[in-house]
Amino acid sequence: MSTQHDVKDLNLAELGRKRMEWAEQEMPVLRLIRERFAREKPLEGIRLSACLHVTTETGNLMRTLVAGGADVVLCGSNPLSTQDDLAAALVVYDNVPVYAIKGESNEVYYQHIKAALDHNPQITMDDGADLVSGLLNQRTDLLKDIYGSTEETTTGVIRLRAMANDGLLTFPVIAVNDSDTKHLFDNRYGTGQSTIDGVIRATNVLLAGKTFVVGGYGYCSRGIAERARGMGSNVIVTEVDPVRALEAAMDGFRVMPMVQAAAIADFIVTATGDKHVIKRDDFEVMKDGCIIANSGHFNVEIDIPALESMSTEKRQPRTFIDQYVLKDGRKINLLGEGRLINLASAEGHPSAVMDMSFANQALASEFLVKNKDQIAAGVHALPKELDREIASLKLQAMGITMDTLSAEQEHYLTSWQEGT
Ligand code: ADE
């Protein structure tokens, strides 16, 4: 057992271990990597600090990194996403120092980030770029030991590219989100299923026949729109990008400005990565009983301070629902404090998609160690061969075979002489 930790209750460890084993059955690619890591020890002695959602899938990633020889510390990447039983299991059975408690205050959240940085990491692994922000803002003394970082999510990659543009990023970062085997699956099918799961677990309200508004049409939001349609909702998409708005329209969704959509919505879920996607003007026109939630990384997509200032009362009809009563008596139901609802009230993306995301994370950390001092500072994608290797392993695990190009076809694809 690790003596270093700040978790809710170590007595939950056995439950966490069982759930981690259950998740592992759906993570065959990560399992293969773990078995190879155990033989080859590519991360031997490497100090690695991870700031990720502390879930059963993350538990399996931690075990993979430890099998590879890494000296790992884990903290949560969101105050409301931690699975306390899993945090306890990693401490008790896998000897991993974990700093994460579901429902922790912002103050404790940042204390936990500090604890992860105090590990003096050579590699950091982020979901949202909070460790890298901490390094650059508070702990520049640690930069000398950093080989590089990995980043899981769209929001984190956007922040890191902004740091690079400002000339601040002095080491390489592998943007795991840029891998096809990450964003095409985790963002779309993972967010799609887990967000609907989160909304249902929080409310137990029927989706069929309801008007369901989705803010954004990136990979995450299109996953949500598709799955809400599958549940029988009438789905409306809001966008600011003309190409994405057009795609949404041709995928068969109604597209309109948020303020028009808000007036007819039964549900509104945001996943844009931007702030104040639902704001005062929208609250002003919402129907009584409207349910609003966010599945983007930060709790800024809904202007909660505006909602607070417009309300006379706040009630809690169920766990994960804050019901705001407006001056005219209308009630607006905010789920999960505006934090990512798929992890706040549900369990995050299913293991089968996290298998590929975390295979990318494991291979990215190995890539940083193998290529130490050879990768330029800045944000990079994982090499395409590794991305394709993950897809091949996943297909194999799913028992799916496919065609291969003949020599004649390969030649055709690299030449220009042949026409009709
Ligand atoms: N992000 C979204 N779902 C997740 C999960 N199940 N585990 C870790 N990070 C996640």
C-alpha cells in the first residue's frame, strides 16, 4: 500500500479493484501493451505524474505504466469525476499514490495538483493541461527534469497550443487527442453514450419525444446529438462554425441560434469547449422545467453566476440536480453543477473506447522516453504508425478482419498515368 495519498476511504478498495477488473475485460489493447511493458520495462525508473479522471479505466492505465517500470503519482483532473473506490484500490493494491476525492473543493483540487507536481515528474500526463499550467505558472524549478508531456483532451490541446503560440512551451507535448484512434471514437461514441447515460442517471426523465438541444457539432457534440436522436428525441444543434452547422443540417438535425433553441428545449447539453454557450438571454426564454447540462471539459459553458443572479431560490430535488427558481416562478434544472455530466453522475466513457485512448497515452509516454531530447518543443501528434497499430490491435481483438491492398492497387495509388 502507498503511504502517500489523499483519498476518501481506503475501505472502498476491494469494490474498486473488482470494478477495475470488470473494466479491464473491455480493454484488450491496453492489456497487450501492459504485457509487453512488463517484459520490456520501457519506463523503468521514470517519474510520471498523471492528472486524469480517476476512473476504473484510468486505474488500468496506471497499472500499465507501473508494469512498464514507471514511478507514478495520480491526481484527479476534475473535482467531481473521481470514483472513490477506484482511488482507494490503486492506493491499497497497486501502491500508487492517489490524490483525488469526489466532490473536493477547488482549493483541495489544486492542493492535489500540487502534490502530483511535488513528485518532480520527468513526464506529465494531463487531461485538460492543469499539470502543464502548474509547471509553467508555479513550478518552473521543475522544468529542467521534464522530458515531455501527454495531453488527453481537446480543451487541453487548445490550451497547450495557446501556450506554444505565446512562446511558453519549452518541452514537447504529445496531443493524444489528435490520434484518429482517440478523437474519432472516445470523443464521438464515448461522449455520446456516457453523456446520455449521465443525463438519465441524474434525472430518470424520458428522452423520447422531447426537444433535445446540443451546443456544438465537434466530435463530442455530434456523438451526443446522434445518441439523443437514437433515444427518440427531436434534436437541435447550435453552432458558430458554418461548415459544422452545414454538416449538422445535412446529418438531418435542425440548426438555429441558441436563444431560439432555448425557448423550445426540454434538454440542453453543451460540449463546445467555449464559455457561456448558455447565458442570461437563453435563461430568460427557457420553458419551465428545462434541464441543462454540460459535457465539455470545464464548468464554464453554462453561465452559472448569471443563473444564480436571476434566481430567488435553489433547491436539490435529486442528487446531481440544482433547481433554480427564477423571479417569474419558472424552474431551471442544472445537472452536475455544470461539470462534465458524463463523469459527474455516470462513469465516464465506456472502457472499450478508453482502451484506445489509453493505449495512445501509454505509447505516447514510451515514445517520449525513447526519443528524449530529440523531439522539438511544441505540440505533436503521436506518429501515424502507432495510431494505426492501435486500430489494428483493436480490430483484431474485436475479431474483425479486413482487406489488404494488392501490389497492383498500391502502385495505382502512388501513380498518375492510368486514367479511364
Ligand atoms: N474521460 C471520459 N471518460 C473517461 C473515463 N471513463 N476514464 C477516464 N477519463 C475519461
